[in-house]
Amino acid sequence: MPKISVVIITLNEEANIGRCIDSVEDVADEIVVVDSYSTDKTEEIAKTKGAKFILNKFEDYVKQHEFANTQASYDLILSLDADEALSDDLRESIINVKKYWKHDGYSMNRKTNYCGKWINHSGWYPDIKLRLYDRRKGKWTGQKIHERFSLFEGSTKGHMKGDLLHYSFNSITQHVNQANKFTDLTAQAAFENGKKSSMFKIIFNPVLKFIRDYFFNLGFLDGYYGFVVCQISANATFLKYVKLKQLNKSSKTLQTH
């Protein structure tokens, strides 16, 4: 039976790392935590639970994931964030995949817990992630955020039953703050790729985003928090294009001087 290294990247995750490690005990032949110099009890908890703990300065998510892959003893990697955990069904699926490994990578559905409620719609589920893979068959890609492991051309991919449980936001304030932070990064990435904003995009894209997530993606079935999620997602779209517009204007001003 092939062996699997579980790789987790962390920064100040004392509230989550224990749950994450506990959920993988039955599938992991090794647990590697790559930490960006946490100042809380992340290291203590991880080591107590038997994880190999490695410090590495954070540059960006892609580089951190790639570094973490190199620290694993085995080529088969299960890559998790500290605020994620395996459901019972997903754990059983991984155990079965270990017995009969036949693809180069395996995807899974991620389900998010938002302020104590599981979000089943709203454009957030199923949030398909490829997290179990042969590190020799691909690499981490992406810009600033939205990083992912991409399989090389010609590789094969399977999909596993069960959910990857994502304990994301404990408060609406936390979500709003992250949306503001992430739109700084997405606007900058769009600007660097030569994208342009416009008043049309600023006005209409957030509206279309809300309509798609709340109505077509059935966000209304998630109740009050479904509305909140869809509204903040729409507002994030607004912020992205407003910030991109400002970057476009600043660049044009510099070019005229």
C-alpha cells in the first residue's frame, strides 16, 4: 500500500491545527506542518500530536506549498489548510484510494462552515479542490491568491466522495476584513495582467454576481447567512473593480509625467 504525507501550512493556527491533525490520523503515514513563524501555540500543539514541524519564511502561497511538498518523505501528498478537516466519508474514501491508487490526483468537495452554519449553496458548494496528488505529476500554480495544484498534461484525475470541512469565518467582521484584503490582491493581479476596469463593470458586475449566487446558485436556501455570503461576495466584486480602476488611473497619471 502506498504511503501518504499530509502537508499543512500554518500561521497562528492554534484554534484549528489540533482538529486538522486529529482528522487525518487514520490516513497519514506522516504529518508535516510548515509554519510561517507563528507566535501562538501552533508549534506546541502540532508537535504534541506527532507532526514534523518546519519553519519557513512566507513569500506567497504558491512558494510555501511548493516548499512544503519538498519536505514530505513520500510522493503522495494530502495538502490541507489548518482550518480544514476530513469528514468521516472523505476519510474512508482516502483509505480506499490508498488501497487502490490509480490516478495522479484526486479532487474532493469542500464545504464551508460560516459563523456556525454549513453553507450548502451560494456559489460556495461544491467547492471542488484537488488536494490529494502525486507531487511528481504536477505543481502549485496561481498568482498571489487562488493557488491550486495543477496536474501536468496527460495526468489522470479522480474524484472522491465525502467533504473536506472548511471552518472559515467565525464572524461577519472577519469575512468583511478578508474580502477587503483579498480584493487588494485580486485587483493588483488583474492590473499586472493588463486588465481594465470601467464604470459598467463597477456598477453591473456586483449585481450580476449577487443574482447568480443568491438565485441561480440557490443562496436563498442557506437562509440568513446565505444572503450575507452572497452580499459580501457581490461587494468583493465591487471592491475589486473599484481598486482596479484606481490602479488604472494611477498608472495613466504616471505615464503622463
